Amino acid sequence: MDSKEEIREFLISRRAKISPEQAGIASYGELRRVPGLRREEVAQLAGVSTDYYTRLERGSLRGVSDSVLEAVASALQLDDAQRAHLMDLARTVNTPSRRVPRRPPQQRVRPGVLRLLDGMTGVAALVQNGRSDVLAANLLGRALYAEVFNSAAQPGPDSAERLPNQARYLFLDPRAGDLYPDWRAIAATTVAMLRLEAGRNPHDRALNELVGELTTRSGLFAALWAGHDVRIHTTGTKRFHHPVVGELSLQFETLHLPGDEGQTLFTFTAEPGSASENALTFLASWAASPPETTTTGGPTGGPTVPEMRSHAQPGSPNPGKTEPSHE
């Protein structure tokens, strides 16, 4: 990705989202030719000259101090995720890579983390990287996301990359809207997380290839990606319409694994005494003894989850559709 173009598009998109009223600038009812703030207004709020801010917005962040970046972030009213993204973009142009981008090695989950996953009974848990690849899951996590693991949108068994990918499932499997009642909100959050990851690791070849694939095959992904939104996803509630147990409303928590850069542990639990807790308990029982189960080593090399079949196996996808139907 072109770092200067990324900076330019990001700053323009943020400036367009701030109205004069939000920024405390009196407009006196004048007609404005651009949405949001003008460059000179952002410059004034940030305490820099218009020419200087114009250079920043053209992607020229080389040598720019953190204090200036913070001033621009405050002028544009950036949240924590957006501020972090701006700093990541600035770091990229100030420390150019002299190496040809290469595909990073497949990430492995440490045995201790695999044992931790398996020890989480009654909790659906999985480990993902910043590209939304699922690196490992416990038994209940595999059952909860069986549609993702078994999706025809994922790479085939002969592919060099066998890791299930949440973003690829969301945008390329027409059944994704059946699993997620809030599909559009989840899709937007997923794209925002990928955009944040792209700022942190702009030379990640696998990430760039994934973005290129999804941009080409999904018009909605392309539109969301062009919005330059970023988001930090740490906790919340996620709804599922599971093919085995029906409706589930689960609270999720995320934990970054400090010893494994780029890996995040996701856990899903249900409110005690709720219908979702009963459904999750039933799903755990079903996962422990499905009609057909074959224990296999996952992509991480550890025997962490069984291969789910029967009820969790999706039907044949419609090859003519590239986005879930929500009619």
C-alpha cells in the first residue's frame, strides 16, 4: 500500500466528518463547498500554518513531531483508535522498509496457550491474528464457529494457507448473514480492524493479498475499506443464529498475548441463568459427541479441536453470489 496515499485519504476522510459546529467554528449560515472542515480551519485548530497542514494532508509526515501529530489529532477529534492509526502511518513513512515484503511465516500458537484453550470449559475461546485468521480454538469455540471453519469461502485443503479467516467468511460466504443477525455491523467492524492492522503492518504481504481479494470480490468490502474507518475491538456483545442451538447472545472479551505479538485471545460467555447459557451448555454437550468426530491437529500443529461434521457442515454455496443475502 502507498503510505502517502493512505495518509492523504485518512486525513481527508476525518476532516470531512467534523462539522464547523462540532469544532466550535461559527459558520454564519455560509454555503460550504466541502463536507466538514476546510484545511485552513484544521490548521488553525492545530496551531500550524495552512501550507504546513496541506503538506501533512498530502502525506508528507516525514520528520513531523509527535506534538504536531497530537495537535492534528485533537483538531480532527480523533478517538484512540484513529490516533493510534495516524501514529502508525507516521511511523511507516519515517522508518521505510529496505526489504522486499515477503509472506510472513504461518503463525504458531504456543503449547501453553493451546492447553489454556482446552482448559476453558463452558467458554468458547479462539486465538486470532491481526488479519482475522483463526489460529486455534477450543472445542466449544470450534463448535460456535463451525460455519466459519467449514465454509466453502475458505481456502481449500490443497492451499498453502489453510487458516480459516473471519473476513473472508463474512464477505464471500452467502450464509454469513444467517449466522450473524447483525451482519452489517460486524462486517463494518471487521473492515475497521483490518484497516488498523494495515497501518501497523503495511508490508504484511498476506494482509495486502487478503484486502486485494476482498476488494475485488466484494463491493461492500471495497466501499467500507474506502471509508478509512478504524476501530479497536476489546469487549461487547455478539449475537449468533447458530444452526444447532439457535439464538445466542454472548459477551466477548479480548486479551492480547504479550509473548506472541499480533495474536489475540477471544472468549465468549453467556449471562448466567439466561437462555443463551442453556444454549451454550447444550452446544458444548453436542460438540463433545457429534454424530461424526475425527480428532485432527489444527493449523497450529496441536490437537486442540475436533473436525466438526454433520450438523455443522454448511450446504453448497451459491457460486454466483459474493456477499451474504439480507433480503
